[in-house]
Amino acid sequence: FRHAMNQLPTIDTQLAAVDAFFFDLAAQNDRLYYIEELAA
């Protein structure tokens, strides 16, 4: 995600990418979940 985000040319396209990222997460579950070993 970060690499793709850094390639976007405008703030509007960056905001759209962030929105899409969180909408995709919301479609998977109504809460964020963390993998313990990655969260530390």
C-alpha cells in the first residue's frame, strides 16, 4: 500500500486511495484486528 500511495501524483488521488483502503477493511470486518507479532 505504501509504495502505491507514494506513486500517486495528487492529494485527491492519495485521499481516494486511503478511502478505498479503509472501505476494503470495513468490508472484511466491522473492527480492526491486529496480528500480535506485527503489532509490537
